[in-house]
Amino acid sequence: MAMIVERSMSDGFLTNTYLVAAGPNRQAFLVDAGGPLEPLVDKAHEHGLTVTHILLTHHHHDHVCDLGEARDRWPHARVMANPVEEIADTEPLNPGDTVTVGDLRVTALHTPGHTAGMLNLLVNGQLFTGDTLFKGSVGGVRAPGSTSFEDIKHSILDVILTLPGETVLRPGHTDPSTVADELEHNPFVRIWRGLDGEGSEPCTALGEPATLILWGPDYDGGHKAWVRWPDGSDDIVPGSKVER
């Protein structure tokens, strides 16, 4: 029996909330709470699911803005997050922990970069990547609570993309992908793997002089920029903050 994965995406933030269960008439969990909940409530009813857990990838508003509504809808559900993310009234979900939801075992992988406590959630050959890795793009390291370019590169290359190629990636925004597809097609990953060369175009990023290593796509149809500062350090910033 195929695992049930239902997705709801917000119109504004393009944030995904997922409803996951081993099959019909089972316990289920949510991943994040930033997409409209009503479609997932309907799907839970359709499949006969009882939501027992709400698992949060990180603390950013667009991923928790509907958490109050989710708590009201499923008042007995356990709400869990990495304590580093400091989300109020949550139980600890620490890196490496495994949560059992019905017949599913969900493992929390630590993928810092976009935030210090970012968790990716691995279950039955599918990985919920939060804002670490998107289809064709990567998370930025300029949002509140972010750490570093080195962290997100490590999280993507050495944690996520070491999983089997057929692993389905379900990001916190827009469309799914697979490990194999991102290894082959993601422009950031291709440079990291040495398949493509770095750019060298001078630019201004965040008002400062920099070198544009990659003018890459972003999940919202815009761009994300990998830049290098004069001191040799690297950064990933929104394309809107770059003047070419």
C-alpha cells in the first residue's frame, strides 16, 4: 500500500504543508503549518486519518503561521520541533530522533544553513526538506536565524544528496524532486560537484561589491544569487538584492 502524501500550498508564500500517513484509516502527521489547512482537513476526512503529530522543520513565519489553527483542529496532536528553533509550546525533536506515527518511522536529520536548527524529515524513502533544498534551487543564508554558506552546502551535499537517488524530495515551497534529479540538474549542486564552472561577473550584492558566482533560479520564479565577497567568503542572497 502506497504511503499517503497530500500537499497544500499557500497562494502568497508558496509554502507547502503536508499530510502524511502509512495508508487509509491510520494515524497521520503534518509537516509544517504554513499552507491552507482546509484542503488537508478534507483529505484527512476522506482517508479516515487522525493527525497525531505536527512536525515543524523550522521557525520562520511562513511555515508556522497556521499553527494555531492546526492546534485548534487537532488539539491532541503532539507539536514537535528542534528546540534550537525556539518555537513556543513545542516538544523537542532533536537531530537523529525518530518519531513513530502509526506504522511510519520519521527520522529527523539536522540540515543547518537556512536556520541553525533546520530539520529534514525522512520517512519511507521520502525527505521533507523544509527550506534547505528546492527543486533546482537552494535555501538562502540571509534569513533570520541563518548560519552560513558552508553549513547549507554541507547539509545539501553531505546529508541530503547522499541518500539513494530515487529518494523523493518534498520541499517547503513548490514542487517535488528527487535526489538523482538535483544531483544532475540543480545549478548550485553542479558547481559544487565540479560539473560546471563558477561565474566571475562583478556585481553589487546587499549594497556591497561582490563577484557573482551563480545567477540561479528560485522556487518562486525569481532568482537566487551565489556571491563571493572580497574576503573570499561565499553567500547565498535573494536575486532582488543583487545589481548586475
